[in-house]
Amino acid sequence: MPNIGPHPALPAEPAPQVSAGLPAQQTARATDHELTAASVRERVLTLAGLIALTPLALLVVELPARSATLSFLGSPLSINLSTDSLLLILIPVLTCAGVDWVLRDHPDVRAGEVPYLFPFWIAPAFAALALSLLLTRIPTWPLWIVILIIGVTMIATLVFAEYVSLSPNARGYAVARLALTGVSYAIAFALFTLIYSARERSIISATLTTLIAAGLALDLMAPHIIGLRTAALFAGVIGLMVGQTTWALNYWNISNWSAGVLLLTVFYVLIGLAQQYFQDRLSRAVLIEFVVVALVALVVVWQLAGVR
């Protein structure tokens, strides 16, 4: 007959202590995450404010124009120094410093898991350069203000995307990489078009295009994932090929928009092929896709040939 009397007292189990500790740890992690997110937002907004105020401050500063002439590869090169020149230097340098300041607040950086940060300065710095070039060419105030707001917003978006993309396991990593890729291609198109429209000699335009394409390619190749040396090698090859295309385009009489689209297409195809190669997705279907994109771009270039 079963014993229906009172059971003896059982010893206390440690499970409640463990379960009580887990919420405390989760709460601490959530608090740290909230503090980090708040700090990043504050830093990005501070950087955006400084970038926006810099061209406004330079408007009230009238610097005397200076001109310097030097010899580059046996050819005379004239350099004009003015307020616009200071703007072209100051905003990209300020952006690089600000991006480094924001990224150093990342937990992986503080833990020493990201050994280098300079590749992540590149896209925001080139965005700042494109913004500076546009601001020096806009004659009307309303459009100048609109371009400044759009440019600062784009730079802030890039900086935040760079921060999130530092950790491949972070929530929102895919969205951040998508935003980074889209804005980087927009920057490439803007700079390629602006450089070609200047109608400088090939030694200048092709060199600048090479540096810009290589720099943006280095960021898009995710050097913290595939390795800095490998990413730099592929980025250098992509930059040289885009630069050689610029050199060839200087002998053609095509519009600035056509040149920008054509250079962007070369850049896009080369980056896409390299990324597909590292992801082991390079196949006949992928090659056909890029060929179709190139053909569509050639049609667009033909349509824009008469747009000056």
C-alpha cells in the first residue's frame, strides 16, 4: 500500500539562483547595448552638425587667393588655393576624424577584434569630397542648402552603416551593407562625373579616378572579413582598370553623364564579379546577369551622349 503520509523535506535546489541570475545578465547586456546605441547616435549627430557648420563658417571667411605652379611628370601643373580649396580639404579630413571617433566606440573595436579602421573612413570621406565639390559649383542659395542637407544626411547614413557593418553577426548587418553599397555607388557616380566634367589631362583625371575607385572598392570588399591584403589587391586591380577606362574616355567626345554612367558600370561589374568570386557564387548565370547589366548601361550611355 503506497505511503500517503507527508513527504520529507527536500534540499533546496540551486536552479532558482541560476534562473534569477540570467535575467540580471540579460538586463545588464540590454543596458550596455542601449548605452552604446545612444552614444553612437550622439556621436553621429555631432559629426553631422560639424560637417554642416563647416561650409557655413567658411562662407564668412574671405581668404586671399594664391596660385602655385609645379612640375608633375614633366608637365606644368597649376594649383589655385582659395576658400573653395580649403573646403575641399577640411570637410573630408573632418569626416575621417569623425568616423574614427564613432567607430572606436564599437564593442568589437574596444575588444581589439578589429585591428584597423582606416578602410572604413574611405566611403564617408569620398562622400564629403563629393559634397564639397558640389557646394563649390552651385551658384544659387536654395539649391546650395538642399545639397548641403542631402550630403550631410548621406554622410551620417554612411557612418552609421559603417558602424553596424563592423560586426557580421550584428542585427541589421545586411541592411547596413545594402545601404553602404548603394550610397558608395552613388558617390562613385558623382565623383566620376565631376572629375570627367573638369576635362583635366589624363594624368590628373585618370589618377584621381583610380584612387577613388580603389578606395571605394576596398571598403566594399569588406577587408575585415576577407583580409586586408586580399581586399587591397583586388581593390588595386579594380582601381587601375577604372582609371584606364577614364584614360580612354578622355580621347572621346562624349557627354559628362555618359562618361559617368560608363565608369560606374565598369566599377559595378568589377566589384560584383569580385564579390561573387569570394562568395563562391561565380557561375554562368551570374556572368550573363552582368553582361545584361553592361548592355543596358551601354544603351543608357548612347541615350545620354547628347546631354551636355
